[in-house]
Amino acid sequence: MDDIQFLDSFEKTLQDGLLRLCKGFGHLDGGLLESPDLEQVWDSFIKDYIADAVENFNSWPDASLAWAAYLGMGVANNWDRNWERHCSDPYTSYYGSKGWDDMDEHIVFDQLGLDKSQADALSQLLLSCSQACLALIRHENIEPQTSTGFYCLARAYSVFFRIGASLELERLAYRKVIVR
């Protein structure tokens, strides 16, 4: 039970910290924008994403984290454009021409249609988020290559996916609104 409580606390601390960081960059002032549809897709992608990300974590820790946010952006964009058509797209449909290695560029330029300055600003935000996550992992003395380390990374990837999806929904002008 202590492990679950630790992981829950780690995830909440990370998400709250990344939301503050995003707010500092002028994004997500209203918090996460969420949809059960997006969470369902993440649930179906998480094992494949983790396999890619963990394989690349030691060489590219920032990318390992940030790519989950780019994936969230791509899924959110498809949700907005034509969910009926895209709700069953496989995880690999978000790959670039080099597979996982250029997933970010494929999503940013080919799918979202961002220009270079927008892509650079987004890259800077996600790099800052990745560095903040890695600092939290170090601060919490989470040992790499342990089960706790693995589960913390899995939780971090989920947070990054939600942050990315929220960033894209915000870019598409979705807002949190109280429905009565």
C-alpha cells in the first residue's frame, strides 16, 4: 500500500508542478482539459509507448518524457478533427518516417501544422517540463532500474500525455466551462 501511496503522491506532485510550469509559459491557466476518449486511447497505447520510451530513456531521457506529450497532442488533434475516423488509429500511426525517433516532428509539423517558431516554443516548454520531471525523480531519490523507478516513469509518461492533450485542446480553443 505504501508503494501505491508514494506513486500517487509522485504523480500528483509532478502534475501540479508541470501545470505551474505550463502556466508560467502562458499555457493551461485553467488546469488540465480532459476527455474520457483521450484517456481511453492512452490506456490502449501505454504499453507500446513505455516499451519505446524505456528503451530510449538512458540515451534520451528528455525525449522519452516529452514524446508522451507530443503523442497526447496528436491524439487530441485527431479527437477534434474527426474522432470517428481516428479513434482506432494504432499507436504506430503517430510515428514519423524514422519511427519513434521523429514522432515529435511528425506530430508537430505534419499533423498539427505548426510553424518553426511555434514548434520551437513548444519544444522549449516540453524540455523544461522534462527537466523538471527528472529533477523531481532525483529529489525523491528514485533509483533507476528498480520497480519503483519503472512505475514512476510510467506515471510520468501518463502525466506528460495528459499535459500534451491539454496543450493541444487549449490551442484548439477548448476551455473548461462549468455545465449546469
